Amino acid sequence: MTPLILLGAGKIGETIAQFLHGSGDYELTVADQDPARLVPIAALGVKTTRADFGDARALAALIGGNAMVISACPYYLTPAIAQAAVAAGAHYFDLTEDVESTRRVKALAAAAGTALVPQCGLAPGFISVLARAMTRKFEKLRDVQMRVGALPVYPTNALKYNLTWSTDGLINEYCNPCEAIIDGDLRETLALEEIEAFSLDGVAYEAFNTSGGLGTLCETLSGRVENLNYKTVRYPGHRDLVKMLIRDLRLGQRRELLKDVLEASVPMTHQDVVLVFVTVSGILDGRLTQESFAKKIYSNTLAMRPYSAIQITTAAGVCAMVDLVREGALPQRGFVRQEDADLEGFLANRFGRHYA
């Protein structure tokens, strides 16, 4: 069994623990600063420990002896945890969508003797594996459009939205600058802008710029694609209300207050759907061609417990990458991009099959 420590026992962390413990191949320890979060994980028979992730010495001692580390912690803890993993000689994985944190992980990876695999999950994560695989068959690329949303199945409030994962991560997506390739050049674009409308299976949606979803694809496809962008999908009307909160009321400059408002007012739900929609166009067999991939993944019951679609897809993404590194199907040292994974191998994986 491979010794692995998971830092963070929130909504996604609990699902990761369920997946890895159920596989029987990992000697799992789960650590969190909040002992209440560890109770349901301990009930699975998993070893748990309370830890202070802000204490560098305690963090180093915690990680020591483990071959792998998964961070399911807030983005601002990413650099310290990655550094501790490198020092301990452990492979490192995280779920962050934060661009600056990932740049710091990449810098650490240059001298690392193990693999550092950030941005695992859904978007960034699986969406990059999928988009890269779709581009490979084209002789020349024109446009790559990536659209992802985690939406309530039964929207009832004015936002037509329920909290499904990290509120910190959601606020980052709505507030931070976005990356895109426009007419062949890498550009920064504004979050919440470039709104568009589309429908899928008879349901109307809107999509708009959000930060972090592209992962490292801008770097990977630089010089190969004319236009590359990522947008988050919501039900119509959501963007305007969020933009009012963040821009007009200036809550984007008071993120802790915005977090309090959202968590006190917008309930979470397990009844959600994850929508993945990727379109690639370019020259294929000598002709201008477009190919699209669309899929909806719904919440489900695993081991007699309800899990949301975003919990399942995010946990499946990181657990699949952990498996692929463990099996030697991905590089064993240095910075590993999501798009380094083979799509067929990912979908054939016992965790990646949740996307299949």
C-alpha cells in the first residue's frame, strides 16, 4: 500500500478520502485543522489527525514518511504545502485554480526529485486533459472553447445557484484576471465579461469569463492555436447579479465580507449537475472542421452516502492523477501538467471512469 496524506477534510476532501480508502491501495491519513470535519472520515475507518497547516515545522513532520501528498486546502496554503512535500520527497497534488499559486509550485518543481501535479480536479483538471486530446488530431488549430459549470438541478433563488464547493475558490474565479489566447497572443481578460448565451438539451445557459479554468493550456498551446478561452456556465441572469455584488457594491475588494454574505445566504446542495462542453475547430484532413464534446454528470450515492456532482468530478480528477503517477503513466519528477495525461488512460482509470 502507498502511504498518502490528504490535507483538508472539507466537501471535496471527504470525497477523496472515500475514493482512496475504498480502493484498498493507499495507506491513507487525513489531516484538518477542524476536528469536526474529521469525524465522518474517521467513521470510514481512515486514520485522521488534527493539524495546524500554518506551522511549517508541524507541516513537515506531518508529511514526513508519506510517498504522496494531496492538498485540498485553500489556495493560499498551496506554496507552503508544496514546499513541505518537496522537502519530504513526496509527490504533490492539489486542486487549486489560483494562477499565482500554480506559478510558485512550478518554480519549486524545477529542483524537485518528485512530481508536482497542481490544478487537479474538474476545471482546471479534466477539462485540460479533454481539450488537449481533442486538439491533437487537428493539423492546424483555429479555436478552442472550453465551457464548464456546476449548477443546481433545481434552481430556486435569484442567483439560480447553490454553493457546491469552495467559496474561496468561487470568489477567486469571479474576481481574478483571466488568461486567454486571442488572435495568437496571450492576453489577460476581465472576469465576468464576454457573456454569451447558448442552449444544450433544450436548457438555456449563459457563459462568461472566469479565472483559472484553463490551467496551463495557454502555455501548452501557445503558437499552435489562434483563439483559446475558458468560461464558466450558469443559468441566465446569474452573471448580472454577481457583477452587481462584486463591481457595483465593490465586494470584490472585501472578499471576506463577500464570503460571509454568500455562505450565510446561499445554501449548498448535493442535487447538482456538472456540465462539460468543449468545441475545437481547425484544419482536419485538409478541411476546416469543428468537433464538440458535451456531457452532463449528475450527483450520485456512493457507499450509501449522497455526493454532489462537483464532489464526484473533482475528487475523481485528482484521484485519477494520483493513480496515474503511482502506476508510472505520468512523469515521476518535475512539473506535471494536467494535459500530460492521456485521455483514454484517464477515462479507463477506476476514478476517471466517473467522466466516461
